[in-house]
Amino acid sequence: MTNILSPEAVVQQQLDAYNARDLDAWVATYADDGKQFEHPATLVANGKAEIKARATIRFQEPNLHAKLLNRTVMENIVIDHEEVTRTFPEGTGTIRLVAIYEVKNGKIQSGSFVFGEKRLDVTGS
């Protein structure tokens, strides 16, 4: 009998891999035909290859880190509210987001993301 992780455990595994900048472990949490959307329905990546390609540069950012602010789990849906530290083209900063994951058979089938306002770090001149 195969041991399938709970939806919450799968999403936590994904978050841990993201913060470790372990691209292969992060992509492994997605189903082969997984999808990513900019909420509500703009498809930004279809399948593991596109998901990986979309994240490759981001995972090279030295300050990349997602801080979980809140998590809600309802059956196979996991909703995370996060504050993500990034290196944007304009400089370092943070962005808040809501990620809505649908998990099936121990893999993320879809992730839909609602992005807040980007906040750049203040640098002294």
C-alpha cells in the first residue's frame, strides 16, 4: 500500500523545498500535469517542465524565502498566505501573496496565486 501524504503535508513539503531553493524537490511536489495560474484563471505554467522553467531563475535568488503567515486546509484545498522575500528587477523586497493549492493523490494538481503589492527595500544613499 502506497503512503500518500495529506494535502497539508504536500504543501508544507513544497514550501520547505522552496525555502531550501531545492528546485527538483519543489517540482516533485507537483503532478506531472500540474498547472499554475495567476488567479483566477490566467494559466502561467502547464506541466512540470513549464513549472520548473518558470521557477529556475527565481530559485537562484540568494534571499528567496517564503514566510507562512496563515494556512487554511479544507479537504484537498490548502490556502497559504505568505510574505515572500525576493530579488526583483528593481531591487530586493517583499511581496505578499495568497496561494490556493488543489492536491490530488499526494501531488499538487494546481496552484493559483493572488499577488499583493511589491514592497521594495529602502536603501540609504
